[in-house]
Amino acid sequence: MTAGDPHVPGSVNFRDTGGLPAGRGRTRSGVLFRSGNLAQLHDDGVAAIERLGIRTIVDLRADDEVAHAPSRVESLPVATAHVPLFLGSVTSFFTQDMSLSDMYRSLAEESGAQIVSAIRAILDDPPALVHCTVGKDRTGVTVAVALAAAGVDRDAVIADYARTEGLLPEWRNRDLVARLKQWHPEAVHLEELATRSPAPVMRAFLDDLDARHGSPAGFLVAHGFTEDEVRRLREVLVYEGSDAPEIASASSNPG
């Protein structure tokens, strides 16, 4: 966590995507947040989320993950959009010993409509928080596509994704990897899947979207997003110039 990240006690990998370069502009602060799960929030953490003014939470976890670790946000005036991003179970990626690159390609190929639904939920009533279990892969892909489609500089999108690796607690990585090795002793990609967010993996993922769809925005349009929604995404997430004005009609639903 850096000095600019919100302090949300009990959260993991919680941060604001504001301040990223986007051509002649920058991403707005206080509009799009990302994190891991909200199951261990302290009371102070719940209060911190309320102070941030978050109105929409996009939960990318599967039903069994939500049931096992429900978010502690029931007292907050927020709408939760539940958009499970994996079509299979989380454990299936470890069983198949899939690389991160293959996982992300699978997400794009099999869950494009869900990624669109998640990004559309960000637009419905921002400020929004997108999260999964640790905020690394499902959140990383969704936020990266949203930022890239909004015109954020490619290197900045990749750097935001790569930050996750340094924000995951060392004790969490150590314990999780030890458990996973007991269950999948022959797995080659286990530690990468569980703990890493390498910049080259996200660069390759975005380059692949370029190759197949022309751009990350083209990927969204190919899976149901409209051109008006792409413009709205940039309007909501990015401001031009040196000062960040309020979001214009932030709570309006495009189209």
C-alpha cells in the first residue's frame, strides 16, 4: 500500500485507480476502486468504505466463494452486482495447472459477456468497487480492460495490475502456497497462479485483445458493449486537463 491508497482496515489489496495517465488527461480519483474480498472488514473498514462514497460493489466471485466468505457490507447503502467471472471453479485452474497467460485468455474467450456486465455495473452508479477474492486475476483483468478501453496509457494499465503482487501479505502467500502444494504436488504454475501479477502477462493479454478485436474497447463491443458506453466509460473514468471536475451525471445510466 502507498500513501495515496485508501486505508480500509480488514481489506486486502484495496486501492483507488485514480491518477493514471490517459493521453492528455488522467483517471479520476474516487471513482473506481479495486480490492480483494470484503469478508474480513473491521468496523473501521466498513466505515472507511462508507466515507469513500462507494455506491456500487461489483463482486466477481463464484456463488460458493460468496457463501463461504460473505462481504461485510450489509449495513452500507450500496448496490452489489454479483457477476461470477469464472465459468468453472477456482480450483480447476490449479488442477489443470494452467498458466496465468492461459487463464486470462480463457477469461476473455469464455467470460467476455460477464466482463461486459461487470464494467457496465461500474457505469450504472459510480463510485464503484470491483473485487474478487484477492483482487489479482478476475479483478485485474476486469479493471485492466476497463481502464484500457477508457484510453488509459497502456504502460499505466499494466503497472496498476502489476502492483498487486507487492500488496499481498507475505504470510498469506506462504500459507496458501504450502496448502496448494499439498493438494497439487506436481503443479508447475501453482505459485504464479496464487501469488504473482507479472507485467509481461498483462501486456501479452492486452496485446492479444488488440490482435483479435482491434483494441480492448473492441473486445467489449464484440461482447455487447455499445460505442456510446465506451464513450461514457471514458467520461466517467478520465478527465482532461490539470483539474479533476465532478463526474457529469455520474449516477445516470447511459442509453
